[in-house]
Amino acid sequence: MKVTSHIVQRGFIGLNAEVVESSNPTCIGISGRVVDETRNVLVIMHQNEKKVIIKNVAVFHFTMLDGTVVEIDGKIIVGRPEDRIKKRVRRLW
């Protein structure tokens, strides 16, 4: 699915996510439900453990509520969720 500004502006808490690329090789393959989001990190519940993933060094696959899978570079979603909803997203892809 094509990434649009509407998808980037939404919050990701509650969605299923998987880390598909990262500069930290131990993070690749972590998947689960997003339980928290801050300015620079996503917290993913992976096998009953909370894993902290830095956004700007990873690429994520998010499964939306309708079942579509979207690939988003973490550099695009860096920022506080409440601020990201308000601001206009420049096209980086």
C-alpha cells in the first residue's frame, strides 16, 4: 500500500508492527502490538516482553485495522504523536 500523509499522521498505539530493517541487527524480526510511542521510540510487546525500538534507525511494517500492511521508514514518524497529527507532512518518499 502506498504511504500517504494520512497514514503517517495517525497514532500507531494498538497496531501490530514488525521491524523489517534496522541498523541494530538484534531488532530485526521483532513483532507485536505497539503499546507505547514517544518522540524517538516505539515500545512493542514481543513475546510478553516490552521491546524499545528507536524510530529513526528502523523500517516498520504496520498492519492497519483493515488488514493492509504498510511499510514506513521510522525517520518519517520521528516526533511526538500529538504533534505529528497536527503538522503537515512533507513528502519524503
